[in-house]
Amino acid sequence: MRVSDFDYHLPEELIAQQPPTLRGSSRMLVVQRATGQFADDVFTSLPAHLQAGDLLVLNDSRVLPARLFATRGGLRTQHNSPEPSGRVEVLLTQQLSEHQPAENVWSALVRPARKVQPGELLFFHDHSLPGAPAVLQAEVLAAGEFGERTLRFAPAPDFAGLLDRIGHMPLPPYIHRDKDAPDSAEDRERYQTVYSQPLHGVQAGSAAAPTAGLHFTPQVLAALHARGVEVQSLTLHVGLGTFQPVRVENVADIRLHAEHYTLPAATAQAINAARREGRRIVAVGTTTTRTLEHCGQVYGEVLEPHSGNTSIFLRPGHSFRVISGLLTNFHLPQSTLLMLVSAFAGREAVLAAYAHAVAQRYRFFSYGDCMLLL
């Protein structure tokens, strides 16, 4: 199976550049896996498509303001480093667990990366204070492919607070913003789910939103509870894999970066009960799906609460062990996320649904509309 088998035509004007005016007002394409039939609806009708006893599982990870801008400051080994110069964009993707937390070491994507090599210092300023000293400083420890770098930040009081002050929301590259205003106050609110959990230290956060959750409102969650739908959550911190395009031709050659997750006790117990009683388990988003299917592979029929890392890649041919329904946004052509959805509902059925969504002018990607597959 080739990556090109998951291509489709998407007019550029259907790529959503802004969230809908009201959270939750998105359209929703409902796909019946058994028949391949689909129907147009709206997201606020989600409770009507579920039934009492269904278990809905959310990813409650919170997005870090992980997009930073730095100036290059020469090599650490130089006795007289030059004045900082050259703007560099840095996207923090994951705090590296193999290092001590006090070291504050991160994997990152750096652009332009060619000249940013190990040993160089990067300085991060608060641009609301022109002329003030840098508030953060990092050394480049290692260089990887495609702009990947390992950074070690110098000790700083309240690193998370500084990140929140000078960082920007890590909007995907297909959402276009002015280079001098890479996000807005609206992005700060809307590129975050209403149920994301407060950050407890900088390790607990994502470098991208679990976008299927962006549609939810307190009112929809209340309507789900009123209908008898059980709602539980897990946490998967979205990392580098979300930003790296597929660079191979064969699906079998794809390898994903590992991401950290936590399956809480209450969620594990709810999943075990639902599986035992034959009730549906509906995942909100591909991140939730990957976490649940990874746990199903590791533990089998009875899941245990735990934390770990997963690099699972769900492609056509995967036998789903845990989920029986999926709410998800529309994904990029030839992406691993489109392959995951195709694994769940069949490639031909999914591409037919996508063609219908294009014809009906649905909005695509992170700020776009959604699909419910049952």
C-alpha cells in the first residue's frame, strides 16, 4: 500500500483559517461504517447519535504556547560571542524524559535550521520589553533531521510562566497568520479544548491541539450526560509526529515519534466495564484512538491504569480492539491520520465521504468541521 493511495483533491479555500464564530457550531458528517452511507448534520446533534450506556473518551491534554522566537548568539565555546543576531523560530515539541527535569531539555523544531548547530546559544526575549535582556537562554545540544534540534534551557525561575508570557500557540502551518502576529487572543482561547487540564509544570502539555475536542462546549457535554452517555478522559501529549510530513512512499515504511500518555484509573475501569458489557466506546480524536488501541495491544481485555509512551501507527489492516466509534476532524491528504481513519472505516468509504465533504463545502483541518464514524 502506497502513501499516494490516501490522496484526495482539496481546494485551498476549504482549509479553515479561523475557528467558527461560535464554538460548537461546526458541521458534522455522520458515516455509518456497516453500510458506507453518510449524512450531513451539525456537531450539536452529537448526543442524538449516541445512546445511553455509550462511553465517550476525551483527550484532556492542554496546548502549550510552545512557538517561540529566538536570536542566535554564537557558540558557547567562543570567549567573545557575537551580538545576538538572526531570527530563529523554535517550536518545542516534547520535554525529554530521559533527562532530569531540572535540566529542562527539550526536543524542538527549528527554522531556519541549517545554521543552528550543536554548541550554539539561542536567546529568547520578551518583545513587549524592547531592549531588555533575554528572559530565556538555551544551548543546542544535538541536531537531527528535518530541523529537529535538542535544546537545554538555562535555569530560570518559573519557566512555565515565562513560556506563557513570550510563547505563541503552535498553530499548524496551513493556518496563515502575520509573521509579526503569529497568533491572536482568539487563538489562545479557541485552539484549546474547554476540558483541557491546567498545566502542572511544563512537562504536562501538547505541541498541538487534539482538534476533534475543539468543537465541545459545556452545553454539549451536559447534553451527553443527560442522555446517559458516560464521559471519561485520558491524556496524550501531542508531539513531533503531528508536525512531520510523511517522507516515504510505502505505508509500511512509516515510523512515528513516541508520545507520552496517561490512562487514569477511572477511565481504565470505565473501559473495562463497557467492554465487558458490550457497550460502545467512542473515541474523540485520533490521539485518543491511538492511546486506547495501544493500551489494548499491551493489556488485552483488561486495561490497567498507567503512564507510558506510544508510537503506534494505525493503518488499514489493523484490528481495532477497543474503540467502536470515532469523532474526528478532516485530515490532510496522504497523512497518517487519514490512514488511521481509513483503517477504522475503510479507505474507499472514507475517501468517498471526503469527496462528499469537499463537494458540500465543509471546512477542513484543525479549525474545520468534523466526522462521526459509527
